[in-house]
Amino acid sequence: MKNKLRKKYVLKRDELTPDQIEDFSIEIANKLLELPIWEREYYHLFLSITEKKEIDTEFILHILQGKDKNIILSKSIFKTRKLDNFLLTDTTVIRKNKWNIPEPVDGIEISSEKIDVVFVPLLAFDLNGHRLGYGKGFYDIFLASCKPDVIKVGVSFFEAENMIPELEISDIALDYCVTPKKTYIFKK
């Protein structure tokens, strides 16, 4: 069931034009400004895999820079499925890894317990805040290592599914998910 849903959303993304991706990404970034998340200090952001037609997070990056926030980027460690987190600075070198994920080469490492807000990539999500990613579990492992009150914000081009099937105990729900049309609030 999950794989069928993954394929559905990969196909939906493939149908998006570059102009739609840009317009939707800007709409999402503007809607994020309405969330009560901007009083924090450390913000974790993923850099978009353009080949997978992900949301262009450059607009979110500009908001964070404009608000003078500490921006944390990750490097994927595929052997352990963990993310090493680094502070984005003027000297940070970003390179694509062999899976086309843009990530910092190295830098000032930041503990996941310091992170206040995480912008979470996803393929799909449901009305309860459960997300469907690419299936490797990187973000569930990462979010489990963050402090309990970390704010988890999903960003999606598409609206919520009724339910993500086959949830696992390790799956961590979102607090918010923002689409071009709507903001979903799951936080209790």
C-alpha cells in the first residue's frame, strides 16, 4: 500500500512544470510566515533534490536568513541512515551526493537536540499528520533524536490523504503541514 502511494505521488510530481514548482514553492513559503514558529533559534532545512521535483526550499532559506536564524543543513549517512547536522555559514560548501542530495561537505556540527524547528520533506501526508517519505527512514530516525518539543513542519505540493496505511511505531507525526492552498495543524 505505501509503495503504491509513493508511486502515485512521484507521478503527480513528475507532471509539475518548473513554473508550477516555483509558484507553489513561493506560496508555501509565504504561508509558512503565518505559523507561530518564528520565535525560535535553530531551524533545520532540507535542500531540494531538483531531479525529484521537490519543493524549492530556497524561498524558505531566504526567509530564515532574513530573520537572522541559525540554519541547520544535513549530510546523509547511508550506512546508518542518520543525518549529520551542520550550521550553514558563509563558508559552507554544498555539493550533491551520488543521490543528487545537496548537502554540506563539512562544517560546524550541531547536535539534533539543539534544533527547534524542522522543515520535513515528504511525498504525501494524511489528515492525522503522518507522512510518507521515500522509505529509508532517515527523518524518523532524525526526528526521534531531536528534543521532544521540536516543531515538525511538513511542506507539500499536494493536499492530505485521508490516511497513510501501514504506520510503524517509529513513524513520527508532523505538527503542521503547509501546501499551496492550505495549512494543516496537527499539534495538540
